[in-house]
Amino acid sequence: MDSLEVADAASQLAADGAESIESLRGDSFSLEVMRFEPGDEDPMHAHGEDEIYQITSGSATINVEGEHVGVEPGDVIHLEPGTEHQFRDFDDEVVMTVLYAPAKGNSN
């Protein structure tokens, strides 16, 4: 069994001044913890994998191909491969996990 304490990963990101860290990886998935602060920028981008985000703390807005939706703790967002998106408008510290399937970087 692999396990992860999201709060510990977020604390490490804050200490390192980093935005994300891959915390778990298997043959068919990878999981990152991401952390943003007010003023941070997440440029519009897309991935080749399915993505499932779960917001752990804080609130922000996600822009998905021009549709803007507020997100807050407990929200789960699924994006299909190739979906242009960005997180923005970070009201405070925002922590989230993102599950990539297949593992990030392994899409065909």
C-alpha cells in the first residue's frame, strides 16, 4: 500500500517554493499535489492524459476552454485529454491533488 499525507506534501512545497510534486506513481496513473498562492499564475495548457483534480483547501477559478467556474474544498473536476485549462484567481493558499491516467508523460 502507498499512502500520502496531502498536508505534509503541501508544507514541503511551501518550504521549497515549488508549485507541484509527484507524490505517487504506478503503471497506469500518477498523482501530484499542487499548491498555489495569491498572485501565482498557471498558464493555459493541456495534458495528454485524463486529469482528475480534487480541491483540498482554498478557493480559485478554473478556466476550461473559456468557461470559468469557481472551485473550493471538496470539488472534483475531470478533464479529458487535450482540454485547455488554467487555474486562476487564487483567493488564498490553494492545495489540490491531480490524478493523471495514464501516468503523466506516458500518454500515446
